[in-house]
Amino acid sequence: MNLLELLKPSDKTALIQGKKSVSFLELLEGGLSFGEHLRQKGMGIGSRILIFMPLSIDLYTAIIGMWGIGAVPVFIDFSAGAYFVDSSAKRLKLDMIVCDGLTQFVRYRYPELRKLKSTRIKKSIANDYIKKMEEGDSLTEKNNNFTEKNNRVIKLENKHPALLTFTSGTTGFPKIACRTHGFLLAQYNVISEHLHFGESNIELGTLPIFILANLAAHSTTLLPYKSYVPSAINAKKLIKKMEYVGVNRAICSPALMEKLLKHSNLPGLKSIYLGGAPVYPGLLNIIKTDVHIVYGSTEAEPIASIRWADICLEDKHKIKCGAGLLVGKIVPQIECRIAENNEILVSGETVLKGYLDGIGDDESKIHADNKIWHKTGDAGHIDEQGRLWLLGRISQAIYDANGTLYPFCAECILDAVFGIRGAILAQNGKRVIIVESGKANKEKVLEALKPLHISEVGTVKRLPMDKRHNGKIDYAKLKEMLI
């Protein structure tokens, strides 16, 4: 099925951003009009179109337009740098790029993107529809107009690509996650079951896939003020807008939640869902409302989830002592097992079976028991209650005579004792912890981490974090800094 079939045209507000808001009907009409514009530009079923714009109403207008004509939206992580962007674009023959006013010019920095013909949203939405809305058409007339246009939405098979997303593997070579319409539908069914979407919710949304789920569930979503780097979102402005529109739920990264809590205890929120990066007790303890931890990845979302309130004192003590991060029971739709090297493997209907053209499958997929298992790259274990604990990235662990040390074992202790982050490294045969200068006394850090056989404490002015959400330590960048 075409995922557009999940969206219901109505006068209910779908998306809010800054001073602008659109109803579900307006969003669908605008999107389908943009699809007609793309069709006139020669795009159609299977066309691969790169979306180069920040999280915005226009972004979802573009996705709807592309799905309407059977085209495939493509996303590249532009925060990964120019080489990554160009090599990713070269990997896949793109037919067009959709930009906004700024990115229309920024794209010329990238040789591969300069070659593409481009278009913009605002100049292509059908003027006749906008004029009708300004003239005050009734909702019935608007719905009739939409129904006529919706009959021209391309019918698609479940296996038709819905999103192409570039990710980097351990070698840095671009891999392409291809999520089909059928896959996203199955993923939506799992997400909606565990995240409890509802039409009465007004949600703060910053994670793109979950915003699509909001739209399918007919929930209203507040988008942050337009920011080209998610980590640069203005928390003060966002809080004011949340209060003004009555946001009662938030689905976001822990880094953004931490920024928001510096300015408000967010009394209007009834529930919070955190994911996309490690969620530590230091943050969870200062949240005054119901909070859920969600663990997943591009290839499998969600894998596990748990309410912070359901984690008992004994488990919280284990976390503080370096046992890892508890992320809850595995969702029933996914099978999970732990490999010999403690890597978490998952399989199921909502787990990608492979990457586009099979590139990246050898390093990320295992065939066993007549199933395809995805290697998450995360270490972990399953306790006697069937709950999943995370230990950190396999690639960031230290293997030496003292055994294996995983990142979260040290990070949980640092969070509990000092309220800081740190990175473990092996240097000259020693286990070293790197922290930010001035955040904690070196001797006290060594004493706290004594059970982990940490020999030295190194410092940097600031730990490098991922550019996207500012929630994960960039180990590659850190090692470059220490050379």
C-alpha cells in the first residue's frame, strides 16, 4: 500500500512550526500539489529525489508529494562532512534534489550535488489551491477537492521503496538503508503499540520517523524552530512555543531534553519518550513526569522500551555501579539474541533484511536458523527477567589482560558519582578515561573507577560529540584530538 493511505484529510492541525501551522488537509493538498509539480519536472515511479532541508513542514510536504507519485525520498546525513555527502550521492544515481532558500545555495559546496537539477517547495505549490483557501472554501469543498486528487495517488506494492537513508559502517563506506512502504507500515504498527499515540496528543517531535508515526496516528506535532543542525535548537524559544500550543508529550533525544530542563521543569508534559542516544539516570532523575526509554536503530525501531518508574531500586543501584543501561523488555515483534562477543543481534518483520544492493550486508547480517539477523554493533546482555541491558558499542570496548571493558560500564559510574561523561581508551597498554577538564578531580575519578582497572585520567577542553544530536561521544574525533 501507499503510506499516504494512512493520512486522514481533516481541518485538525497536523504540524506547527514557528508562526506557521497546517491542517492535515492542507498538508496533504500541499504535498500532492508538489507531487504534480515533480511529475511535470519528469519525476515519477522510482525516481530518487534527495531532500536537502532541515526538519520542517516543507520537509513533510516534500515526502508526501514524492509518495503521491511513487518517487523515493533520499536522506543523507550532511553533518558527516563533505566527503561523506559526495561519496553517498555518488553511490546512488539521484534524479533531483529538493532544497529550501538556503540549501539551494549551500548545495554548490558539494560537487556531486551541483550536477543535480533542483527545485524548491514554496515556489511549486499549486497557486489555484492556495487561492481557493484564501477565498474561504468550506471544509466539505476542500475535502471534495482532496478526494478528487487523492484518487490519482499512485497505488504501490508493499515492497516499493519509501525511504532511502545513507548511513556509515565501521569502515565509513556509505551503506543505504532501504525502508519499503510495507516495512514502514509494520514499523508504525509496532511504534504505535509501544509509544501509545493518540489523536488528543499535542507532541513535541524532533525524530523524523516518529513524526511520520504522529501524522499516521492523526496527532498534532510541534516541530522545533527551523534549525539546520538539530543540536543547535534554541531551547528557550522552543519551551515558550510548547507552553503556548499546549504540548503534552515529547519524543526527542536525551541531549535536547537536557537542554530544555535547564530552563523549565516542563510541567505541561504528561509523558516523555527518549531515544537516539544513551539515556543516563542523571537525566532521568530530574524529569518530573512519566518518562520512557526507547532503544532502537535505523535498521530496527524499536527494539526494546521501559518506563523509568518501572526500574526498581536494585536495578538503579546496578546501573550506578557500572552494570550498563537497562532498556527494558524486547518488543514481541522482534527476536533478540546475544552473540559470543556479547553483540546484540535482532531479527523480525521490523528488522531490515539487508542494505541496498547488498553493500554492507557481509559486515552487518548473519544467516542462522533460516533467519536473517542484524548485528546492531552494540554489546549487551539479557537478564533473568528477559530485559535487555546495553554495554556500549563493540568497537569502543577495551580488550586486555584484565578482560573486556565496555564504555557504558565506566560512563554509568561517572554519571552517578560526578554527573559527567567520559570516554574509555586503550593507550600504551593502559586503560585511560578521558573527561572534560575542570569537571571532576582526577584522583576522585580514579578512585571511583578503580574496580574497572583504569590507570590514568586524561582531559580535554570539551569532549567531541556527534554533530547531529550532540548525544554520543565522537570517538573517532577524540582519537584525532589526542594524537
